[in-house]
Amino acid sequence: MADLLTAADESAALEDLHTKGFTDGLPVIIPTPARVSRMVLASGLEADMVLGTMGPGHGIATIEKVAVAAVMAGCLPDYMPVVLAAVKAVIDPVFDLTEMQATTHCTAPLIIVNGPARHNCGPISSSYGALGPGHRANASIGRALRLSMINIGGGRPGASDMALLGHPGKFTFCLAEDEENSPFPPMHVDLGFDPDDSVVTVIGAEAPHSVLYSGDGDDPNGYKSLLDMLAIGIANAATNNAILTGGMATIVLNPEHAEVLNKAGLTRQDTAEEIHRRSTMAETAINKLSPGFAGKGSGNRDAFKGPEQLLILMSGGSGLYSMVMPSWCAGPHKNSASCIKVESEFFCEVPDLANQVI
């Protein structure tokens, strides 16, 4: 059972949590035993069930401890299956959580939700401003993962979390794919899951980099400029992807840009292949710009080992801007993406206790 703290009232409890370093710097919901019990109940699992350990502190993540983080983050009980899947995803060794929490890079876990959980455990937004304010599920689910990383994993700024500056996605970083309107199959289907599966994919990511593209609808080759711009955004000379190479990265197409590629006859795989082919940099340029990472060759350095290292999804509103998220490209597994099915069959609907003492 999680340690029980006491305070005179909720105001005092909040200040105590801030003082002890148990928050992300923002006010939290006080995780009273009743609130945590409701969140555990929603999971349909035993409170002491162990999910794994979270680095760098190697704290043991139990259902109850994750429920504490979910309460503090402001989650509704309906969100708990997605929160648990996100925690499982970062615990998977392929994600390199321990190394990611300790790096000086600004990387943060980006949560991408696919399948029915987008509606059943939310709604989780995939429309305008999905990574911004105003979407409760997006904000609180991402925040619950971060609070788990702080209080279970022990990732605290300047002590074990050594990001030089960080970025706002280290508060919360969560969105859904707009499967209903995308010209491509759902991302999780192309990753090998069934269409009816609910899947959480977590990948280490920088803050979104805006990619500006305004095409000419009369130019049949205009889509090539979009591909060029996406490649520049995801693997320019200032990114770890271009210099360190070997890591994954994320491309979030807005509906208008996705349709440009679709009209050109490109599938998701085609798009990834084209961007991969464009994501190269001459060794001579690297030697000039980043001599500390200079190579001995004189050819080109590929940012990605293959097109499969590019996660491509459609989300957000239509217009001029898509977003790309370069990554860290370090750790034993290069901080690879981790995909976990949402175990919603255990979920228990929690009765409304709004009028009861909590």
C-alpha cells in the first residue's frame, strides 16, 4: 500500500505535496484514500498488482500507485485503462525509460491513442489544438504518466531528470489519431494490431516543430515539396536524428496535408519511405556544423535506419501546418516507440459518488 500522508485540510495537503516534490509544479487533486480507491476500482485490478519498475529510481509501479498519480492529475476513472497502458509502455525495456529520464536532452513521452479507447476512455481529442489546452482527457492522461514518472520513477529536475531545459510536453503530451477522417489505415493497424484493438503508443519526442506547406493544387508534383519540408523538419542539422541517427521520430499530418499525399497515391508506407530517402546529410556538412560528431566517411549519413522508424499519423485541424517531433536517438534501444494494448475488459464502471464524502 502507498504511504499515507496526513494534513489538516486539503489546502495544507496541497502545500505539503508541493514541498515534498510530489507534484509537477502545478496544483493537483489531493489523492485521498477514497479517491484512489475509486480509481483502483475503475481498473478492475487488484491495488497491489505490480506492473513493473520505473527508472531511474526503479520504484515499483503498482495499480494503486498509478491510481494515485491519475487522481492527482485530474483523471476521471474512465481514463484509467489508457493511463495504465501508457505506464506499461514506458516500463517496457525498449523505451529506455531510465536513460531517458536521466538524459540532458529535452525528450518527453508522447502518448498516441488508437482504437475505441479514444472514445470509451475519453474522449481523447484528435482535432484542433489536440496537444494544447482545453482537452481534459488529453491533458490529464499525459499528466498522470508524468506524475508516475516523478513519484514512482523518481525523475525530478536537476537531481535525476537532467534535461537542460525540457519542454512543455514534460507536463503532458497526449493525443489521439483522427482515424475516422484519415485517408490512411489507423496507425495501430499498420503496426500489426487489429482494427478493433485499442492501442497506446508511447515514443520519446521533442516539442512539436511546425512544418509550413502551402501547395499548388494545379501542380501534380506539389506533394514532393511537402515531403521535402517534412524531411527538413524531422531531420535537419540541429536534430539528434540527423547527427546521432538510428532513433525513431513522429510526424503528425494535418488533414489537408494528409489528403495532398493521398491524392498523389501515397500510402503511409510510401510516405515514410519518401521521407526516409530525403532524410540524409552529407558527412562534410556534419563535420563542419558538429565537429564533435564528425565521421570518417565522405558520403551521406541517413537519419533513420529505415522507413519503419517514422511514426506517421493524422491529427489536428486542417490548414498550413503539420507537426514533426524529432527524438533523442540514444539509450540501448535508441528510445524506441513502445505499443501496448489497452486492457479495457477489466474496466469497472464506477458509480457517481459526487454527493458522498471523499
